[in-house]
Amino acid sequence: MSRIALGVDVGGTKVLALAVGEDGTVFDSERVETPHVAERPAGDAAADAVMSVVTTLTQRNHWSLRDVVVGVGLPGMMSREGVLVFAPNLPTASGADLAAALRERSPEMRVLCENDADCAAVAEHRWGAARGHDDVVMVTLGTGVGGGIISGGELVRGRSGFAGEIGHMVVDAHGPRCPCGGRGCWERYASGGGVARLAREAAVAGRLPTLVRQYAGDADAVRGEDVTRAAAEGLPEALAVVDEVGWWLALGIANLAAILDCGVFVIGGGLSEASALLLPAAQRHLSSLVEGGSARPPLLVIPSKFGERSGALGAAALATQRLT
Ligand SMILES: [Zn+2]
């Protein structure tokens, strides 16, 4: 048997675990809903959920916990020591030392925790859409925007481990409030939540008359999904909103390209179902937003290969790399 790593991705809504071989082959998977229990110590419920998917996978496949390594991807600022220091989109685990909590539950288990989008970047770089490229930014569009930076073929971690928090790059200092406490963060425009907000704004401003009519004139009822669905069907007013989201996506990418000079942007996360329209829109706006757009080699904005599985896959890859 090739060595098996378990990769676990703890998201805002679900915990996904994959059993992954050294070449990226997925042998088995398991998922549960993410518990949000504020009454217990931070991260306790999340640790139980991780332990439950890990136990299910190992028992089902007759593996001992001693024989596997476990990587866990978490949303938020992960310190190099594995503490989830700040998690605006998973507040009940904010401040938790998940690795310690897991070792308490199972002392023989070898485990590491890392930021979920960093994990996704590793998976896409090693086995996926960014294979063969050494300067890459992974952008995960979900509840928020996560980021993982590969520079010169290596994951950029930063002094404390917090590098790549690209969703909280401020693109409008007077913009809407963000769960992080700031204003006008990129994720308020380019995430699933951002699409919902821009859709509602467009509806209230009278730019989505067909969709508002479907809700009997209630502009506040128009959701992000309505806009992406109508855009996929070719409704011009919805396409205009998707184009606006694409512009915001391109703006953040242009900023990152100016700083990092990376050539490939891999877009993943829950919103990537809308990528067939969103990515070409971002690509169209990019050359006019980035410094020296026509003077630099083309910047590629491409969809992730593994979609919502990239975080768990990369967590497994990192566990193999660092724990064996
Ligand atoms: Zn923010």
C-alpha cells in the first residue's frame, strides 16, 4: 500500500476529509456538517468533527491511526505553531489550538494544521491547474476570499504564518464593513457574499428589472444565485452584474500581480461554479488594471482543477511533506 495521508478541510458549512495517496490519488472521502457551538471552548466542536471524519475513514479502511498522517486546513489566520489566531468566518474556532486539541483526543496521531487556501495552493501547484508554474496565487472564492501564494515554487508563509490573507486587502477604504472589523476588503466584492451584495445593490438601483419582477417587485429578495443563473441563461442585465464582479476580481488580481509578479491565478472555492462567466470577465478587465498590462507576459486567470476538494487534497500533501 502506498503511504496514506488524510486531508481534512474545515469550511464554514462542511468538514470534508479525503484519504490521499502520495501521487494525489483519492482513495476515500467523508464529510459532516461543520458544528458551530459557541458554548464550548474555542475549536472544541471543530476538533470533535475532525476526529469523527478521521475515525470513520481509518476504521472503514482498517488503518491504524498510528499509520496515517493528518493535515487539517482551516479558514483564517493560522500561526506557524498551528494556532487559528483569528477566524472571522469561523468565529467558534477563533483562537483555538486545533492540533493540540486533536493530539489530546488521539496522542498517537501525527497531525498538522494550515490555512485552507494555502493547502489549496499546494494541491493545485503539485497536481492541478498550476502544475509546472512556480509563481502562482490561489484565490478561493467562498463565504470570503482565501489566498495561497506560491513563489519560486515554494509556499509563502510569512513571519508568523499569516501570509496570503488576500481577501482582506482593502480595495475601497470607505466600502462596506467586513467580518474582520475593517472596511472595503476585497472579499466584500469578489466572494459569494460579495456577489450577493452587488446583486442586491443592482436590484435596488433598478438595474435588474427582470429579476425584481420575479420577486413581485421586492428588490431585496434578489440573491446572488439568481444573478449567476440568469447570466448563464444570457440575460443581459445579469451579465452586466457578473461583469462588475469580474472587474472587482480583476482589480485584486492586478494588485497582487503588481506586488508578486506571478503569472497564474487559480480561482477555486464555492463560487467557482460561476467561473465560466466570471473568469473571462476578470481576464478582460485585467490588462487595463495592471501596471504595464501590455508590456508584461500574459497573466492567466484559470479555474482550479479540484474545486472544493483542493483544500483537503493540499492538507494531505502538506502532512506527507512535513510529517513523514
Ligand atoms: Zn476584512
